[in-house]
Amino acid sequence: MSAMRFFVFLTLCLCLAGALPAPVLAQSAQTASAEAGAFPTQAQRLDSLFTELKHERDTDAAKGIADRIRREWQDSGSATVNLLIQWADKAMSEDNNAAALDFLDEAIRLKPDYVEGWNQRATLHFKMGNYRKSMSDINQVLRIEPRHFGALAGVAAIMTQTGRDEMALKAWERFLDVYPTERQAQKEYGDLAEKLTGQRT
């Protein structure tokens, strides 16, 4: 049995044996409550947060909203997938890219509609210089969540790296439509617009 399969097998055993009961029980209770209408669903929470983000004019307050959106994205609703993502994060921090890819591949296989699985793998491919693979994963992110500002920043970065400044500018426009007060995005957009204007004159 490969190391990857062993880790997944171990995780599943722990879940089934009740060694990880709290997240599973909490998730089940939250799901049941949401179905009963007691709590908003994740999709409803995200819609509300994105509305707040679009209209918030205070930079610090907007950053807090963006952080809440990221936390929503990070929770897959599956203890196993969440654990795989944690392992992938650790492997990436240790520059163990092969292991990180294995963990992310498995997370995506188990939950193909989990946006952060695709986003994390896109980030890793970008880090490794695999822009085509990164862009393919980003397209999956944006298919699931068109408002994913991290993925839109990724599009802009890839377009800039590959010399397609006009497409990068369009990606920053889309980013700022979702998250208008992000200062670095504003700067990137302004610098790129100025550069393109200079090229046209």
C-alpha cells in the first residue's frame, strides 16, 4: 500500500471508529439545522458576505470580511478532505511538492466540487512553474465559484508572467468588481493600466 493510500485509509478508519467524532457530529448537527432552516447554508452565508464585501468601503473591515469568506471556502464539509488539505499545506510549507500534489489529488477525487482543493492545487502548480496546469485548475475554481478573488488574482499573475497584459488587466477588473477595496489589487490594476496606456500612445 502506498504512503498516500495508507494515510487516507488511516483517516477513514479514525472517522469510522469515532476517533474524530467532534467535527463529524458538529457537521451533522449543522447540516440538520440548516436543512430545518435554523441556520443559513454555506452558499447563503457566502452570498451575504460577498454582498458586504462589494459595498464595504473601509479597507480593514473589508479585509475581515474577505477572511471570513476564506474560512468558509476552507471548510469542505468533510473531515477527511479537510485533513488532506492540512497535510497538503504542511507538505507545501516543507517544499515537498510531490506529497502535496498527492494529497490535493485525493481531496479533489473525494470532493470534486470543493473549491479550495482546486485552488490549492492551482497555487502549487503556479509555484512549480506549471502555468498551463495551474490555469486549468483555476478554471475549475471559477466554474464552481466565479467570485473567487484568489483565483482571479492567480489568472492575473499567470497572464502577467506570460506577457498577456491586457488579459491580466481584465482579471484585475473582475477581482476589483468582487473585492473593490483590496489595495494591492488596486495598485496592480493601476500600474498595468498605466503601462498599457503608455504602449498605446
